[in-house]
Amino acid sequence: MPLLTEKDQTAIQERFKELSGPVKLVNFTQELECEFCHETRRLLEDVAALSDKLSLEVYNFQLDKEKVEQYKIDKIPATVVEGEKDYGIRLYGLPSGYEFSVLIDDILAVSKGQSGLHPETVARLRDLVQPLHLQVFVTPT
């Protein structure tokens, strides 16, 4: 049974008509001692099924060390949103509630290969000379 309602599936499919390139969702999970891993995987399976431009790969956090290192995953559940290249987008935890819209927006942005940032912002970011590690933390309150 899908986690998404029929109404939600229809609305998401409508948004996914904007997808211009393929997007790979990469899920890191494990069966034991991982709150929300199962739900995250099921949700990603539902989302990936809504467009032929989406694919899903699932890896075990404990067993698939090469992939864990490749994507620099340090906690689970984790979701990588990857397009023609890896833009470094990582979602940790179950992307539900308000975070679900972030997942959908990330998929659309990665598909287009564009961040949606204002051109002035993009120009200023290009001037950075050192790597920048940016994290956004969200907590439901």
C-alpha cells in the first residue's frame, strides 16, 4: 500500500511534468536500529514510481561501505538527490511533512541542473575560494 494518497500522487505527477533530466534518488538504510529507515525507503519508492525520469538505488549503511564513502554519508536514513552530477544534496531523516516539499523541489532543481538562485547570488558564490560545507537543520515544532 502506497504511503501517498491518490490525490497526492496526482499532484506530484503534475509537478514532475517539469522534469527535464533524469534524477537518481539514492537511499541509505539498514534494517535494525534505524528509526524511520523503513518509512523513508517506502516513501522514496512511491515517489520514484511517479515518473520514468526518476530512479531509486538502495544501499545498506553497514554493508555498502564503498557507496557510503563515495557519497560521504554519516547518518541514516539518508537520501541523495543526484542528477547529471552529484550536487551534494543530502536529506537526512524521513522527508515527510514540510520536508516532503523540499524533497520534491530538490528533485525538480536537480533535474534542471539549476539551483533557482538569483544570478547575483550565483556570481558571489563563484567568488568563494575555499570549500563551503552548508547544512540546514529543520525540526518540526
